[in-house]
Amino acid sequence: MTTEASTDTTLTTDAKLKAIIAEQEEIFVRRQPKSQRLAEQAKQYLAGGVTSSWQITVPQPVWLSRGRGSKVWDVDGNEYVDLHGGYGAALAGHAHPAIAKAITDQAQNGTHFAQPTPDAVTVAHELARRFGLPSWRFANSGTEATMDAVHLMRSITGRDLIIKIEGCYHGHHDSVQVSVAPEEEDAGPREKPNSAPSSSGIPKAITDLTLIATFNDLDSVARLLDEHQGQIAGMILEPVMMNAGIIKPEPGYLANLKDLLHDHGALLTFDEVKTGLTVGPGGATQLFGVQPDIVCLAKSLGGGVPCGAIGGTAEVMGAIADGRYEQVGTFNGNPLTMAAARATLTQVLTMDAYSRFDHLGRLMMDGALEALQAAGLSAYCRRFGAKGCLVFNHEPVRDYREFLEIDNAPSHLHWLVQHNNGVFLPPWGKSEQWTLSAQHDLADAERFVTNVQRFALLAAGAR
Ligand SMILES: Cc1ncc(COP(=O)(O)O)c(C=O)c1O
């Protein structure tokens, strides 16, 4: 279910806000001396002192020791309501008894064969039911899933070019590491965005094969299809943009996009690595009633174990079945992953879980906006199922360029205040969103709202 609401007064940021942020960062570090020591020691053996560059958070990485239910604990013993959810993968919550049992049972019977096990059929069958796409394959991450999707679109059409949306992240393979979060000076003109490499190490020859369109703008796609007649294999996008806060598709956008691409012999891939299973039982595909040619899943599908999946139409997946495209991987369909995914889908992500997401998410949204409005701060909330975020802007944005305009400082302060008061949200300020789990409860939602009240008081003091 999609909901939004907003407050309508303006938040101002200045030196006072910076001083409040510095104070909160000091509190943050003071509460976590062991994390600080580990962060220092880790630099000796781990590049940058972490295991993925996204774990480098300001003012310092948070080192966790355990998780149970809706909570995680850091190495200093501080408890947090976990709304970070391992970047959205912990939709089942932590150490869920059904998933723990499935993993333990499988671990006692072997964790890897590189041969299919019966759970793979159960998982694929359940995904087919939820997403309405008949055929599935597995991988080990979202990156692998979107890489397979891009390869498949090229394999089936015999074309090399793809279209992606400016500001969308689809993993770290070459074809999609383009215009992920470009600064204004790299992004190019709004009406003709550049294909800007998102990291060093991405060959220009590959970057040039990825053309950039604007979210919610069909004309930007039509223009590329016309300019490159018969050369575009397909387009990949998040049906709800989730790495730029949350940006929803405008009515008719997804359906018209599909028609437009098909009219030009190109395919449509929904990257539902974040949205799939979180925004509803059958992801955005089911929510908006638009079936793409390919869906990519990962994150929450594995119930906390690494996973990835692609689902597709009979035509698309036929290219795998008949060997035109070799979709391979030693750990694809790993028995531990399949056991965890089976338990996640059949025992945890039930209709009750989706009612819970909606109920708690609504309480969080209403409580937060009430507090922000009372303090005279400008913000709106976007919410889809287990996902939601507060955006500190006077009006909802509809694409990446508008998102770029939003000041990051209020979001960073909000993150710090939540963290210092026992709620773990994903870092990276305005870009990320919360993920509820099947194990969150009313007290968790209330702790979040109380912290928004704390934030509102602090931020209002900066005006
Ligand atoms: C929309 C989207 N697609 C793909 C990925 C890549 O997934 P992974 O980190 O599992 O490779 C991510 C990761 O955050 C994502 O948000």
C-alpha cells in the first residue's frame, strides 16, 4: 500500500544546525568506545577498516555483535530498534525461529552441493505465484541478478545498448555503474543526461553502452529509442526509486513505459532488489499491476542469507532453458539459501506480516509528521509496505535532479538523533529509507516517533 503525507513549513539549515550535528556526532562516538577501537584496529587488515565501502559511516562505523527479533546490539552493548535492516534485507527480523530452524536443519545435512535441491522448486513456485512470472533462476546477490537481467536483454534482442534511470543503483557491475549518484557538474544537461561512470575502473567503452533517462519522464526514453533505432536491448529501472529516498512512479508511467519499449522491440526489467517483497507480497510488479519481462530480486528473499533471483516471461527465460544464455554460478540455488528463502516466503512473509508493516508504518508516519509540523519543520513521508522515509523538503520530488537539490544535513541529524536514542536507521542521509520487519512491534514504532520529536526540538532550535 502506498501512502504519503507532508508538513508544509520550511526548515532552514545554517551554522547553528552544523553545531547541533557536531554535538550529536560527539555523543555518537562517546557511546561507542569499543566500536571506535575496533574501527582503528580493523584499518590494519581490512581495506578502509570495513567489509564494504557502504559501512564507512560518519562519524564512525557501527560494529554490531548480535541481533534478535526487531533489535540489534552494538559491541558496546547499546540496544537499537533495527530499521536499517541490513540495507533492507532483514525483512523477517533477526534470528526468526522458522528461518533459524530451516538453516540449522540444512546445515546439519550439508550446506553446498552445486546441484539443485527440492527447496528451489518450492521457492520458484512461490515467486511465480507472487510476481506472476512463470520461470526463475537463482544467484547470490542483487548485483548478480541485475547483471543476468542485462545479459539476458542483450542475448534475446541481439542489441548492445541499454537504458537506465539517472540516480538508480542496480549493483556494482560495469553496465549499471553509470550515473548512479552523479554530482551536478557530471550529470550533464537535464534534457540530455550524460552517461557518467560511477566509479573508477569502469571502462568508457562499456559506460557508453548505457544510456541515461529521467524517472517519471517517458519523453526522455522515447527520445533515446528514436535516436538509437533498433539498437536498444532494453531498460532497467526500480519501479519505485529507492536509492533517492523514495520516489513513486506517476500514474500510468510504468504501463506506458512497457508499451513504449515493446513498440521498439526492447525489453523491460524491474529491479525489485529493494522493492520486491517489501512493498507488498508480489513487489511493485503486483502493486502497480504492470508485469515486466524480467524481475530481479535479492536482499530480503534470503531471510538474512545471501541470495539473488531473476524471474521472467516464458520467452525471456527460454533463452536460458535452450542454452542461448548461460546463467551460471557455483553457489546458485545454494541449499542453505534455498532453505532460508523457503521459510521466509512460506512461514514469515504472510499476509499478517504485510498488515503489520502497514499498521506500524502508518503510526510512524503520522506520529513523525505531527511532531515535525508542531515544530514548524518542512518534511514529507513516503511509505510503501515495510519501506518508508522522511524527506526534509517542502514538496515531494519526482526525479533525481529534484532529489539532488535537497539538503542532506537535516537527514544526517535525524539519523544521528535516532541512533543516539536507540533506533538504527540506514546511514547515508537523504538517500536511504527504513525497513520494518515481521518482528517489529508497537513499542518499536513509538521509539521511532519519540526520537522524531527529539529531532524536531533540536532542529527547530537551529532556525
Ligand atoms: C535496487 C538495487 N539493486 C541492486 C542492488 C545490489 O544488490 P547487492 O548489494 O546484493 O549486490 C542494490 C543494493 O543495494 C539495490 O538497492
